[in-house]
Amino acid sequence: MKKNPYEVVKHQHITEKSIMLEGLKSATSNPSLARCESPKYVFIVDPKANKSEIAAAVEEIYADRKVKVVSVNTINVKGKDRRVRGRLGTRKSFKKAIVTFEKGDSLDTL
């Protein structure tokens, strides 16, 4: 049974670090950074999804931009313990995927 791609890939994860990863494709200041020619984007994904499902879902969601996924790295992020007004709670755990596209592909809407 084929999964809905929007159930596998929930949304794009925007943080300072993810924006820095997206910008590596145009970095020229450092020789080691200049070798990173493939753009990388970070997504929040279903915790039960595997790498091949994530790659297929991203390619299907962004089919209009004709992106090709080269690799997918996944990370399970454990929820932090938080204390609010004296009560102990926990943030939700989630899974994020760092998706590398082919050189020249982009999700930028320029």
C-alpha cells in the first residue's frame, strides 16, 4: 500500500542550522565549504518512515521543480524534559531527515 507523501514528510524544518546547510551550495569563503555543491534541506518526517520512503515522498511533493534526491540522512530527536509552573513535562520526540539533492536542484522560489 502506497503512503501519502504528505504523511511521510510533514513539513520543512527551518532553523539557523538548516538555513546554513541550504546556503552551503553557494559558499565560496572556505575551500572545504566550496566543495559542497549539492543543496541540503531538512524536513520533519514520520518517525516510522524509512529513507527510501522519504526520498520518494520528497521527489513526489516537489515534482513540479523536478528535483532528484541523492541521499537521505535521518536523526531521531528525543523530546526535552521541561518544567512549567513547577510541573514536569516532556516535549514531543520527532524524526528529522536531511535530504541532499543533485547539483543545481533547489527549492528556492526565485
